[in-house]
Amino acid sequence: MPSLIDFRRRIRSVKNTQQITKAMKMVSAAKLRRAQERVIAARPYASQMREMLANLTHAAQSDDNAFASSWLAVREPKNIDLILVTSDKGLAGAFNSNLIKASQRFIEEHPDAKVSLTLVGRKGRDFYKRRSADIIGEYVNILAKPTYADAATVAKDVIRRYRDGETDAVYVINNDFKSVMTQTLSVMQLLPVNLATVAGAPTTVSDYIYEQSPLDMLERLMPRYVEVAIFRSMLETGAAEHAARMTAMDKASSNAKDVIEALTLYMNRVRQAAITKEIIEVVSGAAAAG
């Protein structure tokens, strides 16, 4: 049976851990507020750009030269680029494992295609580094404060590969931030672009008057759309990460409290048993001496 000093050491250790988890929860809560503000600010722009691009795509498809555009071409998906956005740090519950499992399911669902990975975040990079995956790009330590320049850097090679015909489709997997308690897994097709993937199959299409050729405008705006979509995915994942870590640290602090109470109760029982034993020995010794 452990001694009293062993119990005190264990309780002190759990209390130290509890202080760390409480501090991490507070840090994540502070970071979450800033990340949530950035996500909310970025969503309207991304939404309006998707809507405008849907109308532009519809207009460009009626152009006589539309078949020559790599953005409108639909090829058999023999080569797929998958952008996986994970966090750089752990201690966020099942946040990263769910993303990695989703990427593995995606690869399994496309057995006839060669899936090349662009990994944003250390956790996804470390996982696939140990498994000899086809990694064409890795970007770490950028999700703490992602910038549009970071997203443009990630998108640059993806855009080039699609334009050059090296890949037939581009997907991105990330976690969308819904609330502190809810993060939704998202698997979105970026390329090739069509009305369904860009704007959720809108029932009506706005009749714009274009000063330039819709196809020329599409050539200019499509790279920006890919960059914005990746930037939004990075912002959403960053906010979702802080929310998941805050929830995980709150549960860890609560579990530490339960462990401390259980250990304290057991320690008091052991101490009471030791005191009772000593009293019995004293009384027995006094009775024997009398």
C-alpha cells in the first residue's frame, strides 16, 4: 500500500498539471476571440466571391473558346491534389486525428487515382512523413497567425500543377469553426470549378453585363478564388483548433479535480487507519502493562 508521502506527492503532481491545463484553457480562450473575429470578417468576402465566380463561370461556359480554358476543363481524376490543414500543436482532443482520418478515408475512396498531399500544419506533416506518402508541399508554423500571403504561397504550386495538367482535381480538408463546442469537418473540391462546387448549385444566376470577356476575367479571378478558399480554410482551422483545445483543457481540469478528490479521500482513509492502529497498539500496550 502506498504511504502517505506517496499520496501527497501524487496529489501535488496532479495539482500542478491542473494549473497548466487551466492556464492553457485561458490562453486558448483569448486566442479564440481574435481568431473568431478574423473568421467572421473573412466569411462574407469568400461567400460573395463564390457567388460572383459561379455567375462568371456560367457566362464563360457559353464562350466559343471555353473548351480551351484549363479552369473549365473536366478531366478524369487520375491525379488528385489534396490540401490537408491541421494544427501545429496537440493537446486539442481528437481535433487532428479526425482530420487525418478524413484524409485517409479520402485516399481510400479514390483507389484508382494518385493522391498527392499538400500539408499545412505540423501534425499532418509528421503523420504522413512517417508513412512515405506522396508529399508535394509542407507548410508549418503558419496557422498561429495565418496571412493571405501564406495562403498564396500554399496555392501557388497547386495552381501551377492544375494549369499544366499535372493534376486533374484539387480538394481541401479542414475543420470549419461553428462554435466553441462544435467544429465541422469539411471536404471541399476547389478544382475543377463548376456551379455546384462553387456556389452550392444556385437556382438562379445573375445576368451581369461584362465589359471584358468572361473567359478572360475567369483566368484572372480563378487563382484569387483558390487563394481565398485556402486562406479561409486556414482561418477556420485556426479558430476551430483554439475552440477544441479550450474544450479539451476544460475537461482535463475537471478530470484533475476528480482525481485530486479521490486521492485525498483515499489518503485520509489510509491516515485514519494508521492512527486507529497506533491507538490500538497504545491501548493494548497499556493494558498489558497494567
